Amino acid sequence: MAFEHGSRHDPGFGLEQAADCGDTRAMMHLADSFERRDTGQTERWLQRAAEAGEPEAMYRLARLLTGQRPDESEYWYRRAAVSQHVQAMYVAGTIAPDTEDGQTLLQHAAQRGHTDAALVLGRLRRDQGRYREAEHWLRTAAENDTPYRVEMSSPEDLEAGLGPRHQACLDLADLLETQGGIGEARHWRDKADGIREWERNTNSALFLRRSASGTVVVTAVVATAVIPFVQSLVSKVAEDAYGQARELVRRMLRRAPAQPDADNAVTLLIADDPDERITLCLWSNITDEALRALSSLDLNDLTAQRPDRGRVRLVWNPATSRWQIRGDQGDQ
């Protein structure tokens, strides 16, 4: 196996090559790398990933465009919501919460465990005089024990009790009091105090860890025989449910240059077959679903029926759960 020099000192080279092959994860990593230094490049890569069907890219692009190009922002929020991005369902629903469409989106998000959406729905139903439904959604929000991460600029922001569970408990207590449930209302006020303290402690820890977290991305570009590699992968998959296949990928990655020591590193492997003119993009944490789909591809048949006379590029698309097959007219 021969290595192509020049990539080990420039991780972005490998990421851009994978992105040009259609790898949405590479596009997202590129967007991350530009996030604080080049808004135009961030938008470019998010746009490409969003157009390729990546829901998280649609959501992040919508956020980036908020306040600048509101029509485009709303379009991408709705695209992400249709693609089952729960946070996008919530945001799209709050754009027009008084409309039937907006409330439907909020309900979909709340049913998927989004606490803010349940809180907003509870308040809407209360204001509409639909108190039974209001109580249901406020209870749903108050009882959701998913840790709530407050978007904050400093730990002091937590003192305001920003979490939706805390607010839902107080709103539920107020609603119960108006219906004569004084004892249960007192219970929810006490619970609100406990939740506020829990949220303060949980999010303070998250705030302190935020600057130390992150994923290290290292790329490797190798020249290898892709078809025999996939054929070997197929035989390994048959042995023990992808364990051997993963080890085969790891061995290839260990032989690549500039491997990191960090345990949480995610490595991109770009395997290139110069004879068959096939490029395969693999991530070190490839899923069993992707391995299963890769093992079922007939690459010999693929090369015979390539979209054009150029190179074939294979990239896993998590949005469609399929290997994306792309030809390149310029590489003949």
C-alpha cells in the first residue's frame, strides 16, 4: 500500500477531497473549521451539505441565515423539519405559533421529547382556554428529565432559571391553582426549585467542559486496491457481524500517516484504486449499516456501468442510508 504525500501536513486537503466526492460529514467538518474565521466558507459548506440532504446542515444553515436572509432561513428550517430534525421542528413552529402548521410542527417536536416545544404548546393551549390540553403539555415538559443545555455567554446566565422544565413546573402550578389544585400546585413549585438547582449544576459543568471538548479530524489518502478490499470486507462481515470488518478498516487506518494519539479522534480514510479508477471514502467510526450496504455492492458491476468514462467515487450518505455513487467527467 503506497501513501500519497502532501496530505499529512494539510488535513483540510483530505477533507476537501472527500467533500468534493459528496461526503456530507467532510462538508460539516469543513464548515466547523471555518466557523469562527470565515462566515462565507462556513455558509458554502453548510449549503453544500444541506443540498446533499444532511438535516443538521439544513438546521445550521438556517441559523446562520437568521436575521440576514429570513426567507432563506425559514426555508431551510422547514426543510430540516421535514427531514425529522427535532430542533428545526421547534424553531419552524415558533416562527408562526398561532397557525395550524406552526402548532403541528411544535406538536411533532414535543412528541419527540423536545421540552421547549411542549412548554410553548402548553402555554398556547392555556391562552386558548383549552386547559386539559394545556395541563397535558405542561406536565410533559415538566416531567422530561433530559438535561437542558442553556445557550449562555457566562455561567451567571444560569441564575435566571432559564430551563423549560423549571418554567413548565411554575406554569403548571399556576394552572392547577386556578382549578383548585392547591396541594398539587405546591408540589410543582417545590419541584421547580429542585429542577432549577439541578439545571444550574448540570449546565455549569457543561459550560466548563465546552472549551476542552471537540473532535480531532485527521485525514489519510492512500493508494490501494478498492475492489479486493471490499471483497475482503464481505468475507470478514460473514464471520462475526462486522467486528472483523471494523478491524480491517482500523488496520488500514493504522498504516496511514499522521495518526493521532487522542482516543476521541475520528479519522477519514480516502482509499484510491488507480487501476480501477475508484475512490472510496471511509470514516474510522463507520456504522454497521454502512458496512452492510458496502458489502452488498458489486463493484465489478459498478465499474462496468459507471455513469461516465471517468472515476467513480463512493461516499456513504447517512441522510439516505445509501452509498452515493458519483462519476467525474474530468478524471478520465
